[in-house]
Amino acid sequence: MKKDRIRKLAEERIALGYSRQHIQDELVLMHPEAKPKRIAEVLRYLAPEATRSQFRSYQQALLALVVLTGAMELAAAVVQGSGEGIRTWRWIRVVPFAALFLGYALYKWRGESLQWLAILNGFAALGLIGSIRELFAGEAEPWTLASGLMSLAICILASYLAAKAFPKYEVLKDPVGGAPPRYLFPPENGMRMM
């Protein structure tokens, strides 16, 4: 079974309020031809309703930071640009398209984007080291310092959400070796056992 089909079936069950573990067990029983690990990999990055409600404020803060960072980069290019204006190639270079696309995936509650968002902004936050040195020397540019701080905040928040809202499953192997391994997701806060 393809990932898109698994995702569609899982999203239908998420809309009904099922937990990841319930969906995993049901899809493994309904589709024995699909590998349980493939199903678990798809489910890991989907958020049930209880998880969405628990981490909604974190997700909204992260989305606001991504949009604000994009707007700041655009404003910095306009303010610091030369009098001739910004040409098309500079717009493409200035606007952090990768972060905006990853932000859209986050808006749709796709957990795969969080790791990439954290990595990209972690590298961008490395420029903050030079900005802090310049700050102590009294020569810091406010745009560069603010951009580095925003990237650091996005990196921290995306890492937190990736770890808490989309945790990795546990693989339990049969000690005798006769049964296939079982994939267990951690219990989700706010969900009752079904």
C-alpha cells in the first residue's frame, strides 16, 4: 500500500477522533499486505485531534514566527536595498521560501516539516554568534540580530513540537521470534483508551 493511501485512511480515522495506536492496529488488521513499519512511519507525522488541541498554541506561535521572519527579511531588503529597487532575482534570494513552504506544511499538521524547519533555522541562528560579538562591540545591526533571534526561537519551538507532538514509536519484538514486531505509540494526552 502506498503512503498516500495510508495517509488518506489515517486522516479519515483522525477525523473520527482515533488515536495513533488505534489507527495503527486497525490498518495493520485491515491491510495485511502493507508493512506495519510503513504504516507507523506515516502515522508518526500525523496529529490526532487531542494532540492538535494540546499543542495548538505552540503551532500558532511557530506559524506566527515563520511569517514574521519572512516579513522581516522582506522589509530588511526593501529598507537596505539600493535606490533602484529590488529586481526579481533579489526577491527570490531574500524571501525564505523554504521556511514558508515548511510553515504551510505545519499549518496542515504535517510533522515531517518540523525537523527540516528546526534544521534550517538552526543553521540560520548560527549567524547570531557574530551578531552577539558585534553587540558587545557596539556595532550590531538590529535587523541581523532580530533575524538571528527569530531563527533561534523557530528552531527551539520546532524541535519542541517535533519531540512532543510527533513522538517516535517503540518497536516491540516477539521474544520467541514467531510474531512480527509490534509498533507502539506513546499514549496521547487527552485521549481515552478506545
